[in-house]
Amino acid sequence: MTVLGVGIEPGTPLAHLQDAVDALDLAGFAVVATIDTRAAEPAVVALAAGRTLRTYPARELDTVDVPHPSPVVRRLTGTGSVAEAAAVLAAREVGEGVLVVAKQRGRGVTLAVAR
């Protein structure tokens, strides 16, 4: 099962998130995963409509070894990774938990894909 990990700046429009998703050219994804503090972010809620939304606290995300941790993300959220770590954690619940697309940046968003 394909999981889309999402890191998003507060207030980012859905159009910016959707543009980033479209750029990944995914065949589809069943799960959207992010940090718990973004669970109510309107763009995340809209993207997750009809899909499973998984959220994780920063301390849990911070336990995942990822290839591209960010000191800026750590300073802002308390974890070095949101998109990659959330994708891996959610994928572990439904599959192998393997990162297949490392983080990709868009306007106000970061995405990663795991299975």
C-alpha cells in the first residue's frame, strides 16, 4: 500500500499541496501521513478526504532514521523529519515501511512516499 508523507507550512493552500502531489506522478495512494500538529490543516484534511489519515507526535517521528533530516524542521517541529518519517511510520502499519521516494519540496510542502 502506498503512503504519502506530508510536511506542510501552516496556511499553505490546497492548490500548492496538490501541485506537489501531481509532480510525483503517483498511480495512487491510500494513506496520508503527517505530524499531529498538522492534522487539522485544511489542505491536509482536503487531500486526505476518502483516504486514511495517520498522524504522529514529533517524538515518535524523531525515532525514524531518515536519509534527509533537516535542522530547520527540527527547530520548528521538534523532529528532524516530517514527510519521510511519517510516510515510513504509516507504511510500517500496512506494509514494509520502506521509503521509495525521498522528500520532494514544493511551495510550502514537503512530500515523501513509502510502501
